[in-house]
Amino acid sequence: MSKSVWAAATVGFLLAGCSSGISDEALAGLPPKEAGKKVFEVRCKRCHMINGFGGVRGPNLSNVGGRMQESAIREFVKNPQAVRPGTPMPNLSLTDKQAEAVAAYLAELK
């Protein structure tokens, strides 16, 4: 398989795994960290691992809260390319509520 075909297949696979899958309405009334855990389970776990569970395509996020502030996490998950041009992380098109929730959850992981 050529490099360009392989790259296109990889991007397609990544984007297929990044479907929205959870609505702001489903998060309504939940504490921010609990809502963030739900968003992570649906949107992030396929590529990222926490405490030995999840994917290995992206960095292990078990201790991300010890490395990044919540505001920086929120900015990155909302628009990864704007924060770190060239990052392999796709824009997941998270809503503001989803980005805030997942940032609250990840910031607690130390």
C-alpha cells in the first residue's frame, strides 16, 4: 500500500472514531468531572489511555492534569491545530460544553 493511500486510510479511520456520540443535553445536570468522563469515554478513549484502559494511538493521559492546566486542556481539545499546528490529533468539533467537561475531568488526573 502506498504511503498516501495508507495516510488517507488512517485519517479516515481516525475520523470515523471521532463521531459526536454524546449531546450537550445528555450532559445537562451532571457534575463537570462526571460529564467529562462521559465525553472521554465516547470521544477520546479510542485513541487515549487512562490508567491502563483505552487506546494507544494518542498519548497516555493518566497524569495530564499534572502537566497541563485545565484552561490549556480546554483550548487544546477544542481546537488542537490552533494550539499545536501539525498535531496528529484531529479537531473533534466538541461543543463548548463538551470541551469544558472533558477539560475538567482530565485536569483532575495527576
